[in-house]
Amino acid sequence: MQPAFQLQVPANLAEAVRPDTTALIVYDMQVGILRQLRHGNDVLARVLKVLELARAAGVRIFFMRHMWLPKKLSGVFQLRQMMFWQGKTSPDDVQPWFLRDSPGFALAPELGVREDEAILDKITMSAFESTPLAIALRDCGLKSFVICGIATEIGIEPTVRHGADLGFIPVVVEDACGAGEPEAGERSLVGMRFIGDAMICKVDQLAAAWR
């Protein structure tokens, strides 16, 4: 740690992910999202490894789920998003993919969410927008978060940027993150490295830090 003005600034990964001051955010590991990715099973396996490490270290864990509202409640943003993602030119031709309790909405059962872990639903890309995540982290006295899941370029990068603006240190486990489009995912990682708000690591490095 680097001391400054009665503060302690983390100087490396191990200091940033201390189990008593960090949380794990598992982003949108949902059945309907995983099956859209060719490498979904590989990402799931690495996320499960991160989850195992976090549980062994006693880290607080939050799971995010993406939810679409019924069409009548979707509004301009969600309707435009549906039209773009589904390749349609009219709102009449789109259907919400992730309605609450629809088959694709559920988290992958392999995650085995425990009673002392939270599931937070959102309709936004940032995990912090309109969810209780930020206040939950602050109320527990946490200073950083580790994030893994899907998709790097769609939701993980916005969460990292938003989290940094809220004063947290984001830690991205890059090989436990999946991308809907590999080149877009790599561009997101390049951008995050350039800006420097986040620490970027691999599963093995995180394992060493939590040992």
C-alpha cells in the first residue's frame, strides 16, 4: 500500500483484491446469453473457477441478470436496442428476449447461487445503474470489485467505467470474460488498459493474489 493523506492506495493486485475490501460481480451468466456464444462453455468454466476462488477466500458475491421489459413498457431505448440487435426496422417485429422467468433469463445452474449471495436484475448495461449494487458495496465498506462474465464489450466495460466514476477500483479477469464479438471485446480491453481505471488480470493471477 502507498500512504497518502491518511489513505492507503493499493500498489498491486493483491492489495486491491483483499477479501475484506472487495466483491465479486458475476455479470449476466444467463442461459439465453451463454447459448449465443460459441465459446460459452469455456467462459462458464473459467467463471466457475473464479467463483470457487472467491468463495474460498470469503469474498462477497453479486450476480447480475439482464432483463427486458414487456414491449408496452420498453420505451424508446429498449425498443431501439431490440430493433438493432434483432435486425428489424419496426418495433412491431421485435420480441423481448429476456422477460422475467422466461427460459433464457435464468442464470446458468452450474453457478449454484448460495443463500449468502445476491442476484440483482437490471435493464441497463452498467451493473450500477438503477440497482442497489453501489450502496451495497459501500455499506459493506468495500473499495474494489472483481468482475467476470459476459459480455466484455456490452456490459462489463460500461460497468467498469461507471464503477470507477463511483470511486471503486475495478479488476477485470480478462480470461473469465466472454465477448459477443471477439474483436469488439479486445478493443474494450485495449481501451480499459489505456485509460488505466481498471486493473486487468487473469484467473491464475487472481488465484495467486487470493492465496
